[in-house]
Amino acid sequence: MKNYQKTPFHLVDPSPWPLGASIGALSVTTGTVMYMHNYNGGGTTVLFGFIILFITAGCWFRDITREGTFEGNHTSMVQLGLRMGMALFIISEVMFFFSFFWAFFHSSLSPAIEIGAIWPPKDINIIGPWGIPFLNTVILLSSGVSVTWAHHAIIENNRKQAIVSMYITLFLAQFFTLLQAYEYIAADFTISDSVYGSTFYLTTGFHGFHVFVGTYLLLVSTIRLIKYHFTSRNHFGFEAAAWYWHFVDVVWLFLFIMVYWWGGN
């Protein structure tokens, strides 16, 4: 006899993906530290960790898609819990970036005597805000507009517009990443150049990593959109990716204003 679900809540099946994600994250962090201290195998460990994370995320997304789209386990009560979980996750990310901004302002508002009591420190050729950083700001804000356009198109059952706007969003996201990579290559200072280099690369680098994660989420949402997984009333998978992308946009605005513009003067 088939066992029907008697409550609006969903008890998930046993899954290996939390363990896989933990192994991948541990490999990335350990490998990064090894690489920065010139240990052999550091870069290989980082690459291994990213491959594990990428595969694990794909498998995890597959299982969640099956649960919500094909098995119907994502009831209205389950979706409410998912929304609350995503909101709390974004709040935790806000606290994460708050710590980096705190370090930046702690060092810039009262520069230590070790760096000459000036900010930016002497001999640091900063990156001007009105070149690539401003262009990246325009790109990210434009991507926020296009992902909002996609959201409204999904609500209005305009599938063609939703797909086109998601393609635009993905293109802008990749363009942003390429420009930031070029900015790092062309920069005259490194992460080891005083506290300015440390706070600059940690803050912008972690934001870049979040852009990469957000791009992956948007790519998965685009594929699901093409496969008719979303309806006008049931598309939280897309909403979660859009929320995350708007969070990335807001963090970049703070980065541009405080680190590139104010912090460089």
C-alpha cells in the first residue's frame, strides 16, 4: 500500500550531499591556505575542492528539483520554511561581509603608525573608482534589472521574455567576472601589500566568489525555466536565486562606495 503524506511538512530522504559539500569546502579552505604559504599541492587541493563542490551542488539541485517539481513535496508550508531559511542565510552572509567592512574601516579611519599613519598606505597605487569598478557597478545593477524582469515575466506566464532576460543576466554576470579578473591582473599591489591589500582582496575576492555562486544558481534556474519547471505560482527556486543575486548587487554598491571611492581618497 502506498504511504501518502499526512502532513504539510516534508521529511527529506537520507542524503550524502551535506558530507560531500563539507569535504569540498574543507578542501578549498585548506588548499587556499597551503597555496598562500607556498606549500606543494595547494593549488591542486583548491581545484579538487571546487570540483567536489560543483558536482555536489549539481546533484543536490537535482534532488531538490525532483522533490519539489515531480514528487510535489514542496507544499505551501514547506515553501514558507524554505523562504525563511533563505532569508536567514542571506542575513548570515550580511554578517560575513560586515566583518570585512569592519576590518577595512578599523584600518582606514585610524591608520597605524606601521603603515605611515596615512590611508591608503604609501606606495600603494590604488585602483581608481571610475574605470573598471564603475563599469562593473553599471553591469551588476543592469543584471539586477534583468533578473527582476525575468521574475515579472514568470509571474505573467511570459516564458519567452523570462528566458531572454535570464540569458541577459547570465551574460552580464560573466562579463562582470571577466572584468574583475582583468582588474586583479592589472593591479599594482597584491594581497600581501599591507593591510590595504589584505582587506581589499579579501572583500572584493569573496564578493567575486559570491558572484560565481550566484551565476551558478541563475544558470540552474535558467535550465529549469527552459524545462518548464516553474509556474506563475510555484517558482521559489528562481526566487531564491534572484534574492541571492540582489544581495550580491547591494554588497557591490557598498564595496564601490566605501572601498573604491571613499577608501581610495
